[in-house]
Amino acid sequence: EFNKHLIHFSTCEVYGRTLSSYGLDAADPKNYILDEETTPMIMGAVSAQRWCYACAKQLVERLIYAHGTQNGLKFTIVRPYNWIGPRMDYIPGVDGKDDGQP
């Protein structure tokens, strides 16, 4: 109706863990390369907050995808890789020395 396009910022955490993280052969590309269409979804323990966060983001992505499929919502999902966090907002000369090291 309003011809809008949703841009949703998610997280790379939605990919979960690779098979190689469970001790399978790390030399075999199928054990460490993630493919959205074929790689099994593997998350860690429920008690680890990282995976609760990943599951919540995964759920929102699935809802957006379903809304897009069923109702024609135009959307883009962005999954940045660790672009914000502790000491990542360091500004040399403002937050400390101007040597480029946080």
C-alpha cells in the first residue's frame, strides 16, 4: 500500500556454528564453509547468551521472509560481521593516544 522497503539489520550470529567446530575434519570445506541453502543450523547451548541472541535474530529474519513471501513485503536483511562492540568505537586522539591502537 505504501510501497516501502524494509531494511533489517540482523547479525552474522544467525549462521550458528560450523561442523568443524564440533571436531569434524577442518580440512574438508563442507565442514567450515557456510551455505544458507545446505548447511545444517547448529547453535550452542541455551545457557549461552550468544545463542539466545542468535535464535531471536533468526526468528525475526524468518518472520520478515514469511511476510515478504506471503504479502509481498520488499525487504533487505543486512548481516554485519562484528562491526560494533567493546572498544570498537575508539576515536584516536579523542578516546586516547593517536597511535591507531585502542
